[in-house]
Amino acid sequence: MVNEMLKRETKRAELRERIIAAAEAELIEKGLSGLKARDITSRAGCALGALYNVFDDLDMLVLELNSRTLADLGNALSSSVPVESSSGRQVLQALAAAYTDFARDHQHRWMALFEHRLPEGKYKPEEYRMEQTVLIDAIVPSLKELWPELSKETLAMRARTTFAAVHGVVLLSLQQQFVGVPLKELKSEVEALVELLSRQ
Amino acid sequence: MVNEMLKRETKRAELRERIIAAAEAELIEKGLSGLKARDITSRAGCALGALYNVFDDLDMLVLELNSRTLADLGNALSSSVPVESSSGRQVLQALAAAYTDFARDHQHRWMALFEHRLPEGKYKPEEYRMEQTVLIDAIVPSLKELWPELSKETLAMRARTTFAAVHGVVLLSLQQQFVGVPLKELKSEVEALVELLSRQ
């Protein structure tokens, strides 16, 4: 009996992973706006209903994908930081360059972090909201080193502003917006921006 | 006979204006993703086909709306610049504040400038592409004053980067993104950003 339950749990976990893997592949190919439950389950080789046995709805599946993207992005950021004795400015430059590379190399997954909205009245689970701070937390220590006189609150706010400024340059360029910098100039312009933002 | 043609032209121009006004009202209410030909013509009090007599397709109508938004935004920017004897930094601050206000007060029209994509293989008319430079052109003289040693090409690129940085902060905040600064801090954070970007 216990054995039977264990088997069922294992099967369910395996199905969950298969659906997530299929959804990620679909997201990479088609972007968030092209993500359809039917395509995901057909790629995963299961019935449409199986998706809704494992996830409440497509939004929850997207949250799971975004959660994985945030983890990968967090790893890319932290492994980009040069080992010890680097200045706050050098760390910020490394983080900005890693962010730019990640966005360029994983464009659809990265955009899904910003494009996905829950329907009115639904809220993200607490643990997902905790994960999101990875983008900001990585910046705070360097800003603190650059401006030790700033309060914790001001530093937290300035970290968001610094992030958003770099994000804006990356976004308009990768989307090839009319006002964006050309792709081949993106990395050097992000560097110039961070240079200005980290002057003491 | 000439009279007859004139009447027809006047009627057509009047219909065009009515459709544009209705489309703008729909855009303001529902945003670009909610813009539907049927709602526009029903609001304008004409048949669905009338829209396609006046515009090639919905995309061309959106280009017309965006063209008007760019003109309004251009006016808001240029009328924000303090009269004479202002420093480059003061002008940049005034432009950034005016941009933030415009985006906040006309959120759907402003977002349509960045959200609208022509289908693969279609290109924006030349005159529309000329209008788009208003956002960048406004910044260049101030940057030139701040950094007279930079080449024309570097200044043009830096103007795009400066614009995109401010845009990123405004965008993430107005969209109430997880990493955006809270709305009530937006104006002071944009000011802090421009302060850093314009230090000599």
C-alpha cells in the first residue's frame, strides 16, 4: 500500500518535470505570448488534462519557469563577480555585463520575468517573491562600498534604480526599439553607463 | 464636378479624424493589446469597413496614433526646458521629469510607442521614423555641453543610453514590476539617476 502511494508520487513528480521541461522548451522557442497549454502537453507527450492535475493553471506553471530562470540568472550573476579584492565599481561592471549576456542569450526566458502578469486578484506565492530579490540583493553591497554614507533604505532604493537603468538599456537594445542602442554597441554602452553610475 | 470631389474629400478627411479620435479614446481606456477595429468603428459610429477605406490596416492606424503621441511628448519635453542660461544638467533634469510625468499621465499611449510591432516584412514609413528621433534629439545638446570633448557619434550613442536608463526606471516603476521603485519614489529616483549621469 505504501509502496503503491510511493509509486504514484514518483510518477507524478516525473510527469511534473516532463511538463516543466516541455514548457521551458516552448518558452525558449516561442516566447511567453506564444506559450499554449496544448503545445506544452503535446510536446511532453501527455494529455492536456495532465497539466491541470499537476499545476493549478498555466500561470502557476509560468511562475515555476520564472523561478528557474531567476535561479539561473542569480547563479550567472554571482559567478560573474571577480574573486576578492575587487572594487565596488568592478563588481557592478561584472554584474551588469553578466546581466546583459544572460538577457541576450536567454531572451525569451528573461523577458518572461517581466511580461508575466497574474490575473487581477491573484498574488504570487511568498517564496517566489523572495526569489525575485536576487536581482537587487546582488547590487547592494557594491553600492554600500561606493557610498558608505547612504542609509540602508536609500541604498535599497538606489539598487533598484541602478538595476532599472541597466535593464532599460538592455531591453530597448535587445527589442531593437527605435531608441535602443544598436546590439553591437550594447555591452560597451552598459559599461559606460555603469561607469557613470559608480563614480564617487 | 470639382465641387463633388471636394465634398467627397472633405467627408473622407472628417471620417479619418473621427476614426483616429475614437481609436485614441479606445487606446487610452484599454491599452494597445485591447485595441480592436470593431470597438473603434462602433465608437466612431461608422461601419467596420470604413476603417479599411481610410487606413490600410489597424497597424497603420496605430502608427498614426503613435505619431500623435510622439508629437505631444515632443511638445511636453521641449516646453519643459527652462528658459536660457540653464546648465546642461538642469536641462537634462527638466527633460527627465517631463518624460516621467508624460509616461505616468498618458500610460497607455506612451506604452503603445514601445509595444507596437509591425508584422514581419513591414516597415515604418520614413517620416514616422524621423519623428521618433525627437526623444533622442532633445538630449544631445545638453550632453554636448556636459562633455564637449566627445565626438558626435559618441554623443548620439550616449543620448540613447541616457534615454534608455531613465526609460527603464520609469517603465519598471509604472508597470509596478517587482524590481521597480515604488511610484511615490519614482520622481526622486529619476532625479538621483540623472544627477549621477550628468556629473562631470
